[in-house]
Amino acid sequence: MVELANTLKADLHRYSPGEKLPSSRALVERHRVSPVTVSRALARLAAEGLVVTRPGAGAFRAEPASAPPLGDTSWQEVALSADSATEVVPRAVDASGVLVTLAAPPPGVVEFNGGYLHSALQPERAMAAALGRAGRRPGAWARPPVDGLPELREWFARAVGGGVGPADVLVTSGGQVALAAALRALAPPGAPVLVESPTYPGMLAIARAAGLRPVPVPVDADGLRPELLDAAFRATGARVVVCQPLFQNPTGAVLAPARRREVLRIARAAGAFVVEDDFARRLAHEDAGPLPEPLAADDPDGVVVHVSSLTKVTSPSLRVGMLAARGPVLERLRAIHVVDTFFVPRPLQEAALELVGGPAWSRHLRTVSAELKARRDVMTAALRLRLPGLDLPHVPSGGFHLWLRLPEGTDEGTLVGAALRAGVAIAPGRPYFSAEPPAGHVRLSFAGVSGAAEIAEGMHRLEAAHGAPPR
């Protein structure tokens, strides 16, 4: 659809404003696409203000839009910064680190900066069938319980294991919403929050937008370093640490067994919460072996607030996630969740239930597990062959990205720009650090492309970009 929309856009100069475009039937025959593809492409151009569609008459090139009158918005600079003088930690609403993985690159660019599965890996047929069945369920369009459908809460609770039960679970609109609710519930504005270094930029953006102060705790090949976590709690008085114990983003590290116990012990001694972002559990590679249980499964004292989601292993549009917690904090989380979103739309919850309860679900997980391993191996081999100067300290057994340290003296911004000019989009490492990074880094995703051939082409382009003289 995007390719057809771009083709039609390029052809618009052939028509005068107000002139009728070829009929949908003619476009179907000319471009050898389906009527649905034509309809969606025209709708895209209409949304951009380039064409006008008239039912029963066809599509027409839009008249040039007149420029809106220019106003004076300079007053907003004062209004938006007025609170900064009284805030202990001024809020910084900056989505740039997140947009790197959300923005679609131009056509023809290999997408190594993606944050989701390519459509070829998404269970599109199973999701469509699940949504169709869900929409026909009695009461599917009624208001759901604010905590989520009981059956879905039970499914999420079983996935966590341990002593976590359905009563400890809240269904959320994806993992990002769950993380935002957790940080707002656990730390007041101005407070420090301990974070892994490097870590997920979306979580850093949430913390800063809430007026929190992210304090880095370095990770290594075995995950979060307990001795530095203990020192950070003592130095800052923080009451929250956010971590990804399984296939950490971006390093891919798994928290070592001995460290798991230490992290919980240190947090409990500090009177602090551990927010466990378990985003990658369903993205284990075929060679990962048995996975450790979530931290929340071995937490009788309610230290852990557990977050997970179905989005990463399905589709960016299936925004269904969960929070699990025990004790009084659960009521605070529930209140924030209700105030922010009321509830997750019932048809989406019903569709999620249909999806995970059907026979296609286990097949999908096996397919993703095998395909992610194969793609990881292709990218790793290409890196070692074509770009041996880029350091890959850890080959992950889960998730869908590689974390690379650049040679000393290499500017990551220059490399990212050169790569895009060469036709491959990569994610810069700077947004993954809450303080000064120890070196330049980039993150390469192998899940957002169509397959091994596109990975090989992307690595060829990246090799050319790395060797290109700076501009």
C-alpha cells in the first residue's frame, strides 16, 4: 500500500488541481494490486491533503491549500516554562529517543532501527481471526471491568508464576503505559529513580516527563551490578529501581542467578521497589535454554512491580499489557491506571484472549523463536565478516537487537547519518544512557526487516557507510 501511495503521489503532477484521477478499477489493472490496496493508498493521499475522494464520483487532485494565517505563539515559551522555577527537577518531555524506533524510514531504506516485529513475523491471520471471533462474543462491546477481564488477568498471572494470582494483576494498554503508571505511583516528582545503564530510552523519557531524576547503575554481561546498586541506593536515598532482568534492552544481558537474589535483598533493605520490565520473555531464541522465572515469582514481600506485554511478540497495534503487584501499592497503581485510561477496550482484551487461547499461539511463538535466532546469526556473521572493528561484547539469546561499541574516535552521530545516506537506518546509542556514555554505541535490530536477504543487504550498506569519509 505504501509503495502504491508513493507511486500515485509521484504521478500527481500529471493532473491539474480538481482533475479526476483514473478510476479504482483502472488503478487495479495498471498496478496489479487489489481494490483494497488502491482504496487504502487513496485514503493515505487524502489524509495528506493531496487528493479528494467523492463517493460515486472518484478521486480528484486536491486544490492547493491556502496558507493558514500566521499567529504569534511566542507567549507559549513563558507559559510552558513557568513551572521550572518551582520544580525540583524540571520535567523534560522529550520523545526523540523513542521516535528513533517508531519513525518509519523512507522507502528503500533497510530498517535496522525498528522496535517491533516485521509484518512477516506477526501472526496477522491469527490476530484477524481472533478479533473477528472476539467481536461476535456476547457483551464484547460492553464496558469491561476496570482491572481487566478476569480470564485475561488469570492468564497473565499464570505467565508470571510463583504466588502471583489474578487479583494481583491489572490489564493495561501496553507496557509503556504500565511503566508510566508504576513510576508515577512509586516516586514523587523530584525524586531519584535508579535505572540500568544503558537502558530503554522510553523508560528514561517517562521518568523525565514525570519530573524524576534517573540515576545510572551500570550493567555488564551478567546484568545489573549489585554492588553498584547498593551504593546508588545509599548515595541517593532512592526508593525505586527499574530493571530488565531478561534479555536487557539494549545489551541483551540476562541477570545472573546469584544477582537475582542480591537485587531483591538490596532493594528490600533499602525499603525500595523493583520495577521489573519483563518485555522480552516471549522473544527467547531457539537456543536460549530454560528461562529463569520472573523476579516477581519469588517475591513474597511485594518488593517487585512486574510489567509485561503482548505487543512485542505480536503487533505494535495489539497494545495489551499488564501490571502485577502485591500489597497497598496495588491500589495506588489501580487508581492511576483508572484515572489515565479508565480501562483497556474490551474488544481488544477479548481478541487477546482469543489469540493466546488458540492453537495458533504456540505455533507462532515457536516460529518467532526460530526466526529470531536465524536472523541473529545472519547479522552476527555479517558483522564479523564486514565490520570487525565494531565490538559485539555479547551475543544475546533473546530479544531482537545487537548492541555494538564503536571504535575509539568514531562519532556515532556521524555514523548514523552516513548509514542513512547509504540506505540503512540504525539507532544511535546516546539515548540509552541517562548520563555521559562511556563510548559511542549503536543498536541494530534484526526483527524489523523482511528476512536474511535484507539483513545481508543492510550490512553491506552499513559497511560502505562505516568506510565512507565524514561529510
